[in-house]
Amino acid sequence: MATQTSTKKDRYLIHWIVMFIIAFGFRFLPCPGTVTPYGMAVLGIFVSLIYGWTFLGLLGPSLFGAVIMGTTSYGPVQNVFIAMFSNSTVLMMLIGILAFMAVEQSGAGDWMVAKLLNSKLAKKSPVLILEIFLVIFFLGNICGIVWFLYFALMPLISDMLLKCGYQKGDKFNYFFLAGCLMYGQMGMSFFPFLGWSLMTTGTMMQISQTMISYNEFMAVMAVLDILILVTYPLLMKICGCSFEKLGNVNMEEAFPNVKADAKLTKRQSLAIWSVVIFVIAVVLASMLGTYVKVLGWLNTQMGVLGLMTILWVFVAVFKVEGKPVLDMRAAAGGFSWDMLMLIAVALFISSALTAEETGISAWIAGILGPIFSKTSPLVFLIVLAIVTAVLTNFSNNIALCFVMINIVCSMYLNGFTVNITAAAIIISLTSVYVAFLTPAASLPGALMHGDKSLTAATIYKWTWPLLIYALILLLAVTIPYTLISG
């Protein structure tokens, strides 16, 4: 027993030494292409973090990465931490998780999940539970309530999977959560005049001076959405996922505090309704802000962060039967501080990695441009999809999106006859919808790595089959569209 403990300590120390060597070793390597010495230093820290998150957990390597960034030309450690925690996404995660925790703490989350799992719909086909959550994430992203989905619904789903009997790191957990996030990203990309796709199509139209067909864009997206909704459960079954535990839950063991005929308590009702009102306020403010003055003020002056803070204050201050809806001491004790640090460092390092000062984005563009120019227009779209989907799992998806946009538009303006609408669809999707391999790839990727029902090994193993599946379906729709539209 003592020997095993000693061996574990030795391995732990070795992993730290390896991470340290990687972080500083890259600084002594020659700089390829346009990559600067600063870029090599940041790249070394990024690779060391991937290693550390794999073998040492989340918190230690994240803090290590933040401190080591202070040894680069970025600036002192103080500046690193200021940049990490002044990020609006990190602030929204901090406040949002605490505000939404009232639903879990009051038992309202267990009540809702228990009712769903014990419903006739779930007993008839547990696959429908997955389909319900896929649609919720899709519509939620269209309506702009992505923060609610990430910080309230995802933890609820993770708890549900574990209580159903799936173990931490089970591939079923990965495919369930990844499917929800992927389908949600598709909702965010569905309209070319809203959200993520607006950024893609708007930039491409501006640079190329060519109109993108909105109707054709949405038609292709609709076909792809339907295909994924129908085939995704089949993919899970092919990969060996079993829905049996989801459909045969022992309710008394999984949810001992929820009786079969139990009704919501006042505290639970208040926790749920406070979140419902928050969601309604966010949706109305974002959709009708330009038409209604009060909603416009909420949207511009308060924003999602301000509304989250109001929700947080309400559940922490308002009392039911002498107790606040949210017990802050208990909430702080149950908060995922390691995941917060992971996301803060991952978002920071991904921005630093693709900043102009590193020269990495220009280096990638310089490599890909000549490769793309030697292909036919149809082969170009296939290569564009594969390269973007793979690279976005290692680099910041926003930066990579703009790199690909500029490559495509530059080739188009120089006489390359690429279908701009098809290219816009491909870039919009491949740059976001399966970006889970590393925490720095995207916010959903960081959330996956910090989720309590998953392990890094599971994510590294099963992201590749999911990525291949997503690419096959995307190309199965966009290639015929390109051939038909010309």
C-alpha cells in the first residue's frame, strides 16, 4: 500500500516536471515562419496546460499557466489576472452559476428532472429525453439565453446523468452533453442575420463585395439540423452508448427527496419563477430592445450581466419562511472554483495565442493559403471544412474563423470561383459546433473539460468520432447544394 502511494507521488511530481519543461522548453526552439519569440513562449504554455489538465486536474495547472504567463513579454502576473477576471464571460459564469444555484439548492432541479424521467414520454422512449434537450439548446441559442443553458441547464443534466447510474467519464455522458452543445451552436448559427453567422456572413459580404443568399443559407442549415436531430441517437448507439439507464431509473434511489406525488414548495417555486422571469427579460430585451425604450435600456445599460446580478441579489436576499432562497455560504462551498479558473485561463490563453503579436495566425494563414489555391472549388470546400474543424479544436475559434474568412475572400477576389454562400455555411459551423477537444478551443470546450460527469480522457477519445460524424453530414448537405447552385 505504501509502495503504491509512493509511486503515485512520484508520478505526480514527474507530471509537474514535464509540464514545467514544456512551458519553458518551447522558448528555446526556432520560430517557424512569422511566429515570434513571444508566440513560442505562449504556445509552450498552452501545450503544457493541455498536458497538465490531462494528468494533474484543473486547478493546479490553470494557476501554473496564469503565473508562467507573467514571465513572458505579456506583462507581470498582476496584468494576467486582471485580464482573466475582467473577461465578461468569466464574470457571467461567476455570477450566473451562483444565481442559478438556487434552483439546485432548493431541490427544484431534482423535482423537474424526476418528473421528466418518470413521465410516460421517458418510459416510452428514453431517446426522446435526449431529443427534448437538443431542441431546448437549439431554441435557447436562437433566443439568446446561452448563459442559462451553460450555467443552469448543463449542471442539471450532469446531475441527472450521474443519478441515473452513469459513471463519471462514461461516453454516454460525453455524447449527451456534447450533442446538446453542438445542437445549440447550430441554433446560434441558423440565421445568417443573427448571432454567430451574422459575424461570418457580414464579414464575408463586406470583404468580397458579394451578397450571400439568406434563403439558401437557412434552407441548407434546416436540412442539416433535421438530419442531425434524426441521426444523432443512432451515432450514440453505434459508439456503444446505452439509453437503458435513462429509461429505467430507480426514482426512490436517484431522487430520495422527491416523492411521486410531491408538489413544489414555495421556495422551489420562487427559485424556478425567478429564473423564468430572468430568461423572459433577456429574450425580450434582445429581441424588442430597438422597439421598446425600456427594453432597449435593459439591453444596452444592464445587459445579461446586469440582469444576472439582479437575479443573484434577489435569490440571496429574498426570504421564504425566514430563510433566503439561496444560502450563499452553501453556494460558495459547492461552487466549481476549479472550473472557473480553467475557463478564465483557457479564454485568456486562447486570446493570447492568436493575438497579432504572436504571429501564429499569420503563420497558419501563410501555410493554408497556397494549399487551398491548388485545389478545385469543390475540393476546396471539403478541405476548408476539415481543416477548420480540426484546427478549431486547438486554437481560439473566433480568431480561426476570421483567418479562414480572409483566406476564402482573398482567393475569391483573385478569381477563384468558390461558392461564397457554401463557404459561409462551412466556416460558420466548423469553427464552432464541435470545438471540445481542448479547453482553449471554445467556451463549450472549457465547460466540457470542467464538467463533473466527464474526464479529459473521455473528451480526447470521443471528440474525434463526433467530429467525423459532424463533417460527414455537413459535407453531405453542402456538396449537393454547391453542385446544384453552381
